[in-house]
Amino acid sequence: MNVQAYLMFNGLTEEAIAFYKTAIGAQVTALMRFSDAPEPPPPGMVPEGWDNKIMHSSFKVGDAELMASDGCQSDEAGFSGISLALSVASPEEAEVKFAALSEGGEVTMPLAKTFFSPAFGTLTDRFGVSWMIVTNE
């Protein structure tokens, strides 16, 4: 059994994946556009002109595999009630990843030493995804 996060970026998946490749070293393992589907979606299911948008993708961040799609809506993506936790090897790596992910986003708790971690912080990235950065070193 395995649970994976499936992120719906509502039209911004390609931009989000490019950001995660740069910010945290994401590696794309699969990518399918709506135009690649063997059958067209039902009428009205996908916004007009979305043939080149991403129907499904998978990307790895370390050992974790995340999935993402542009979904079937062009309104703003909503990620309330969930955070992705990024565990890194050292406080120095935490600083680098925290700075990269927070670019264009909002820091909700600055990266700092806590009673449970030498480096922990939270942020919401520019796509609205909530992240917790932590090191156990």
C-alpha cells in the first residue's frame, strides 16, 4: 500500500514542475498532455484551449513520488488543509531549500532551531502549496 500526494495546479502544472526542478531537484518521471490522451475528454470537462496542458504527471523529490495535473478547472488551485513535509540532511540544506521554495511565496514560520529540530520552518510557495522544511540532524 502506498499513499501519494496528487496536486491540482489548475493550469500551472508545467510552471510548478519547472519551479520544483530548480528549487528542490524534482525529476519528472511521467508527463501526459490532454492532447496525448487516446480519447478526447467529455465535452465541457476541460477548459477550451487546454490541449497542451498537463493531464497527468509524476515527479520525484528524493525518494518521494508526487503526481500533478492541471485538472479540469482554470480557477485558482486550492491546497488548504495539507502540507508537504520536506526532510533534509542538514540545517544548511534546509536553508537552501527553504529559500528556494519561498521565492515568490509566503513564509509562515521562519526557518529556525526548535526543540525537535535544528532547522524547521513553514511556507506557502507561489503556487499555494504549503511546505514544512525540517532536518533531524
